[in-house]
Amino acid sequence: MEPAQLITLILSSGLVSGVAVKLLDWVRDARAGQLQKRRAEVDRALKERDRAKDRAESAEAAEDMQARRVRIVEESLAVHRRVIIDAPCLGPDYLPIYPYRKE
């Protein structure tokens, strides 16, 4: 037998035995119900991840909405201050102190 044939025989027998072992493991796990348990565990992990993502998205949406409200109020305040300054009966002396945003 040539060395190339010997190497091919050894590698192919190792490959076949590896596939057979994995196949037997899969059948044994299927009979014991391990596949369903693993699938249930993966499903629970995915549901938990989705819940965490939803909580994070809702928190971000609330922050965005609050920032939008603050921006609208600040823009309105700026417009009203300009109107008070330009009014003939009022002037800058009648303006209240401009509130600054707390960071």
C-alpha cells in the first residue's frame, strides 16, 4: 500500500467515525429530550433580550419626547421675549430672568 493511500484511509476513517459519533450524540440527545430543553432555553433567552430591548427603546422614546417638549418651550420663550422687547409699552426691563437648563 502506498503512503498516499494509507494517509487517505486513516483520514477517511477518522472523518467517518467523527460523523458517526456526532450522529449518535444527536440521536441520544433527541431521545432524552435535550434538544427541546435547549430550544426552550434559547427561546427564554431571546424573549428576555427582546424585553430588555423594548424597555430600552421605550426609555429612549420618553427621553426624546421630554427633550422635544423642552426645546418647544425654549423656542416659545425666545419668541415671547422678543415680542416683549419689541413692544412699545414694555422693554427689556420688564423681562424676567431667563431660566437656564439644568445639565
